[in-house]
Amino acid sequence: MDDTLELFAIKDALFEFYHTDLYSASLGLLKAMQYPVKLHSDNVNQKIEEFIYFTVPNKVYYSQEEMRYLNRIETVSFLCELHHSELINNKESSNLDTDSIVFIAIEINSPERDRSVDLYYISQILNKTYDGFVVIIAKSANNIMFSTCIEKNIVFMSEWYNINSSYTDIIPLCAICYSNILGARTIEDFYYELVYGFSREYLLYNESFEFTAYQLFPYIDDFTNYCCITKQQIMEVANQNFNYYKEKYGFDFVEPDNSFAVLLEEDDEWALLIELEDYKSLDEFENCDDFEDKKQYIEYSGLDDEILKDPVKLLNWLKQRYTEKNKKIKYNVNASSNCPEIDVVN
């Protein structure tokens, strides 16, 4: 499709976010960008709890901090998963290329000054829900952004595009239209071309002190007045250049917090949420043949939904029930020298 026609199609698709639900409008935007997507009626416009616990293929752990960011999501929709046969024209290595690109749409309810930071960490968290490359189309109020998280939890984000943007403002989106990503031989190649096309400059190119201090030094008309430049002047120039993007983006400028870490399946941190020292040895029951038949179970009926949604509250509830059961077991052991009778504690 001609770039001009793509521009018109993208403009119309963005305007649909005014009138249509998140899933339909997001899929319409991908169609306007010529991606081979199809309508479906499954897993659309869901609550985040339903999405992460029932829809996504990777059932993983989420820390309390991760849930705090995920709860900023008002609604979420799985859009499509595209493979080699759908994205790459050539047939070479199609059987060996098992990668895929997953598109997800979310709407966040973050305040305007927090929207970029929240989306940064949401992108890291949702990246672990699928094995493929996850690309997010995010809506905040009347603005749209593309974001993704690559290896080592590095996030790349686009500009925020108002759904009523002018044609000039949305020209950068033409660069990531399907017809303009050329020469990719694998899904991975296609994905990185896509990421490069929509990302902000300061995320693509990490600035060094040497670059900002010397390569961006202001033009000198009269060199005789600058024959001796002090270290302090160089530092002032470097700081001024370092602040360029911070001033340009304001509260939308994102500086990652290195203290935040996504909880992965291979990590051990999730197990530390339970204090292992609270567990008592059950060696005294080894001689009881029928202990396995009489060991306690926990009754979950009537448990508050709020506790089920919060992993920390759920662990605290389980620990409390476990403590109550241990007290009951200890009482029965002291009351009899034979194999204790263990009552079920509701």
C-alpha cells in the first residue's frame, strides 16, 4: 500500500478509539498498518486477573509489587500471535523459525504523569506471560503507545500518539507498517526492525559522557575566545546535553528503577515469602502407618476473593491456618504416647 494511503488508514484507525472498545480499535489499528490479523471473539476486553490466571499460556508467579502495577490495567485483550508463515515472505528456514510476535492491547488508568513509568514496568511483567516476543498497544486516556520488553528486561517505548493527532504527528507510525519492514528473514529480525521503528531516540541510543561533552559541543564562531576551556565548562555542556530528553519529555521521560525486578519462574525469591522456620518437623509421625490418611487439609470454601487476588495476603492466611493446625497436632501428641489422632481443623 502507498505510504499516503497507509497514513490515511492509520488516522482513521486511531479515531476509532473514540467510539469502539479496546480490542476492536487495537485490531483495527494493526489492520490499518497492514498486519495479517483476523477477528476473534476469545479473550477480549478482560480484567487483568482473568487474563494472567486463565488466558495466558505461561502460568507464573507475581510479586506484590508486580500486582500493584498490573492493577493499573483497566482492561486487556489478546490481539493475535503472528508466526513466520504469516510475517515473512520467503520460505527459507520456516520450519526452523519457531518464534512468534504476540500483540496485546491494554488500557491503563494511571495519572498522566505516571503513565509512562507504569507502562515501562507493565511491559516487563507481561513479557513473561508468553514465550514469543510481546508487543503492547497501550491506551491511556486519549493517547496510544507501543511498547515491548526485550532480553535483560530492557523496555523500548514509542511516543504517545493522541487519537486525534494530525497527519504530521503520526508519520512515524508509517515506519512500522508491515509493508515497510523489509528484508527480515526470521521473526527475530522482523521484531527488532519493528522495535527500532517505533522506539524513542534516547532508548535506542544510550548517551555517554564523552559524546554529550565533546561530540555535542556548541559551535564556536570565534575560537580565540575558547582557546582554553575549563573542566567546569565541559561539565556544564555535558549536563545541558544530558538534560535534553528530560526537558523534551518532562514527566514522560522514564529512568528505570534498578530496584524493581520481575519475578521469574527460575528465581527463588518467591519461596522466601513463606518463612521456612515456621514449619515444624513431622518426624514424630514417621511410625504412624495411617498418618498419610489422617493428615490435615485446609478448607478453602468461603475464602474472601480479595485474599485470593493478593498473593501476600493469601500466604499470610495459609501461614495462620498452618500455625493453628500445628497447635492442634502438638496437643494431640502430648495427650497420647501412641500415634496421635489428628482432627481436621476447619
